[in-house]
Amino acid sequence: MKKRFILLLLPLAMFGADLNPKMQEYMSQLESKAKQENPSFSGFNYTRGEKIFTSTHIGKRGKPISCTSCHTTDLTQKGKNIHTGKILSPISPLVNPKSMAKVKNVKKWLKRNFKDVYNRVGTAQEKGDVIVYITTKK
Amino acid sequence: MKNLKILLVASILGAIAISYAVADDDGYSKNYKNKNSKYQVSPVKNSLYKEECASCHFGYQAGLLPKRSWEKLMEPKELENHFGDDASVDEKTRLTLLSYLTKNAADSKGNRSRLSKKLDSKISRYSTPIAISETRYFKREHDEIPRRLIVQEDVKSIANCVACHTTAQKGYYGERDIKIPNYGRWDD
């Protein structure tokens, strides 16, 4: 019972703590959209976000790829674009305050990278879930 | 006392040398006094371009492709499938980037780089390459490099200029600055 209670509270707590006001506003927008898309939606979820980020899919190039292919599983470390070799600054805002800070950039990368990895755009729920994961993963 | 004098003279000379180096801050490295070098293109100075394009790959200088190439590359449909990846940007960003690229393209009016001219002159007027590595001049310049050195982890592909051209960021592609990972200097 206690465990379940904590699990319910966890996403909410994460939400407020790490995101700037503009990003929180974006999260609220995603939340209402997620409710529209899925009536049983009950808040964004770290575990679902983790699965989105770490699972492998057939991407845009028709080959298996995961978010971690470039960003690695340690989000506080630098990543590397697997196609171009370009070094990426850490995606975790815990060590890179520029990451997940501008709504415009977050939208852009979610659109691009969902297509790269999932070969489709992400749903509002998926976007929110993965943002929760990226912003709070230690 | 004599030592002190020497020290004083040395530090004055040092200060003069430093001020000269600092004064030469025009985007080109102080090592490349000769802007008309055969292997120099104008470096990228646009912050939007750096942010939007060079966050995924090496920031290719606008002077490496002609206008028509940038126009084709920057079409919305092209950007959605940009060498296999989705690189779409919002319309305002796209137009700003396109304007920067065409204004500084290899065949643009103000571009006096000999490397730009050389690249451009070797492209057929009837073709519109969107990859610099597809151009004839580029291919000829790189045709002797063994494949294993290109596909190796530290380089990944022929499109990763800066992996071997250590001063590519400054727009300098001369041979003296080539250093191929796990191989060393390249002497033609």
C-alpha cells in the first residue's frame, strides 16, 4: 500500500522540482492532450519513460536503434551521434542546465528523435513520460 | 640587477607578441595569415546555423556547396529525410538558415575563397549535389584514403571532416593539418 502511494506521488514531485515555468506549462499542455488521447491516463510515468528511452526499435533507416544508441544509458555523460560521430552534450539537465530548458528545442528534438527511433511521431503521453525520465534520471 | 633587466625586456617583448596575436581576431586562426590559401573557406559565423545544424554533425561551411545545392538540401521534404535522419525545423528557422547559406555559398557574389571556387567549378551546371562528398573535386582529393580509415569508430564516415582535418572548424582544409586517427599525418 505504502509503495503504491509513493509511486503515485513520485511523478508529481518530479514534475515541479526540475522544470522551469515554461517547461511546466508545456508539460501541462501535454497532460491535457494525453487525457484527450487516452481517457484512463493518470499522469506521466518514469518507468514508461525509461522504457521509451532504452528500448530498441526499427527506426527511420530501417535498422534497430534506441535513444540510448546516441545518448547512452548514462544521461549525465556525453553522448555520440552514431552516424556522424559528433559528440553530444549530456542530455540530463542535472549536469547540463541547457538541456530540456527551452520548449522550442524540446519540441524539435522530440519530433526528430521519435521519427529517428520509432519512425513515427510520439504521442503526448509518450513525450511527457520520456521528459520525466530524462529530467529526473540520476 | 642585470637579470631583472633581461626579465623586463623579455616580458615587454612577450606582451607585444600577445597583443599581436589577440589583434588578429577575425575568425581565422592566427596561424593562417594567408586567407587566400588554396584550402581556406570562410568559417561559420552564424550562431543559428551552429545551433541547428552543427549540433548533429560537423558544421560544414556554406562555401563548400553552391546556392542551388543549399536550396535543395533545405527544402522541407529534404530536411525530413536528411541523410537518413529527421532534421526538420520550423519555417522561420528554415528560411533564416537558407538565407545564411545561400548568401555565403560557394558561388555567392562576395565569396572570394579559392577553395569555394575550385569546388564549384568542378560541379556540372546540370547537377545539384546535396553532399559535399558527392562532388568531383572532393572525391578526387579523397580517393587514396583506405576505406578502413574512413569507417573506423573514430571517424565514422567521409562526412566527418574534423576527424582528420584538425582545423576544419576554422575553414582550413590544407594538408599540413591532416591527422587521420590511428594512422597519423597524410602525405600525398
